[in-house]
Amino acid sequence: MNKRLLGLAAQQSEDMRTNLLEAGVRLVQGEGRLDGPNAVIVATSKGGTDFDRIEADTLVISTGATPRVLPTAVPDGERILTWTQLYHLRQVPEHLIVVGSGVTGAEFASAYRALGAKVTLISSREHVLPGEDADAAAVIEKVFKRNGMKVLSKSRADSVVVDGDGVLATLSDGREVRGSHCLMAVGSVPNTADLGLEEAGVQLADSGHIRVNRVARTSMPNIYAAGDCTTFLPLASVASMQGRTAVFHAMGDVVNPPEDRNITSNIFTQPEIATVGWTENEIEQGVVPGVVYKLPLSSNPRAKMMGIRDGFVKLFASSASGSIIGGVVVAPKASELIFSLALAVEHRLTVDQFAEAFPVYPSLTGSLTDAARAMHVVR
């Protein structure tokens, strides 16, 4: 499985490389840093003996991020692992300890439990996925536990060390958890160190991320940045949109800067969680006036056919106009189902307009129009 995953990633990279070459782009392989605001110096050989200096009117920085490493749980690539190292395992771990219950931790915990590994998920918060929709997180945690995963809530791992042919995680309350392997999923850090950014006048946040505006422009007018190295949302789709926006803007083309409220995101657990727009929490806090409607997926005929027990669709609409302002889908392939809601949010469709569309019957998408129909208000 890991061999296939790495092969797919390599093929995607090669396809992109081929497209660039066919478009006439010059590719320079090496490690680079800025040489002022209008040039890049690239070390094109190991040891930095050969250099290539490239001058340009416009620069785009897209160096990504790497897994955060804690000094009390240093990955060795064999027993204590980051999420990048996990793909090199040749066998399913007998007992995988996952430290961190955010998106990355939850996704890998879900995947390795499905592969048959015993999984213990250590969460410093009260529930898994603390930054997500509360109802969605509750469904995922219920599924985790039902599938045999051990979830240690309100538990913080003080240290993780290799212990013989396994690992030992020590919690802040003194408890110990032993396993065969440990995945450290405690966030990431931007790859912005030693790039000459500050010397070139590019402002960084305290976290090291590059500050950008809505068109991906940095504090230097001719330097843009895209992706996880910036202060914008760390999503692959966002990085692509930032890159396109940066180039269009630099070329003087018309741009439509991405609105963070219109961006879809997905968590690839089983079931998946997809979201777009404003959140229920923001509605409850009065940040935006809205109404909420939740429809269990179990009421959907296609879901009955598929034997789906868990999941729901939830729509948020403006209490003033009836426009759809957000939504949550918890379902198999929620990443596909969310797109219609994203279009509704982007184009400010009302629940009545959305409900007028004809979904296939039976289909999971029918739950979305059913929810919208239930939100109709006689005016």
C-alpha cells in the first residue's frame, strides 16, 4: 500500500514536471535562497560548490512546511515517526500510538485502525478534532471507539522514547502507554528559515510563516508566497489557488482573491468530514446571524442501501436572506458531496434556489436538497 502511495505521489510530481517543460518553463534543481528582492541564488550541486544566480521581476515563494519535532519525542524514522516517515513502514504496526488528535492524527489513526493495527490516540483536548464542527467530531470519536480504538482525552504526552523493540509514551499525569510504534502528529513548521526572506524585506509572522495579503503578495511588492509557508489556510487546494492568484496579479490580469469563507476542506477519516463557509459555533456566538438545520444521513434511501449508519448533512443559512452561508457533510466521500454546497456559498444561493435543483434519486446528494427544502420559510 505504501509503495503504491509513494508511486502515485511520484507520478503526480512527474506529470507536473512534464507539463512545466512542455510549457517552456526552465527548471533548476537545487537549494535556493533570495539574494535581495530581485534574485535567487541556487546551489545546484551537493556541498554548494556550484551556484546559479537567477534574476527576476517577480518571485513566488512556495517552500511548504515540515512536521514539528518536539525535543522530548525526537523521531528516529523507525519507531518514533513523523507523518512523512510513516509511508516507509513495511509492516502494519502491532500497536500504533498517535500523539495529536488534529486532522493529521485523526486521519492516520483512522487509516491504521482500518488496516488492523491496535491504535491508541492521545488527545490533549476533551475531544478529537477540537477545531472542527462539534457534531462531526463527536461522530468520528464514536466511530473510533466502536471500531476498537482507544482514545485518551485530556491527556498530554510529555515524552516518547524508544524502549527495547517498542516505544514508551509518558503522559503529564504520570501514566505510561506502551506500543510498537508512535506517530507524532503535533503540527508543522514553515520552511522559511535561511531563505534570505527578512534580508530581502519580506515580513514574517512570529511563527515563521510569510505574511501575505489576499492576492498572495508579501510586504515586498514583487514577491509573492503560496502554500503552507504562508499565513493563509494550509490546504493543497488553497496553495494552488494562491499560486494562480499571485501570477495573475503580477501579470496585471483580473483576479478574484479567494475568500476563506468559500474554501472547502475535508478530513479523510472514515467517514469523511467536509466543511465550507461559516460555522455553527460562529452562528451561536452571534458573529453572523443564521439558522441551522441538521439531517441524519440514516434517513436517506441511498444511505440505507449502502448500510451507512453514521453521518449527517448540516446547512447554515442567513436568517435575513435565506442564502446558504455554510455547511457540514459527514459521510463516505463527503469530499465529493461538499462541492454543491461550495457552489451555493460562492454564488449566494438561497435554500429555496438550492432545493429547486434535481438530485438523482436515490443518491446521497438528495440529503442536501432535503435539508435545504426543510429550511424553507413562507414569506
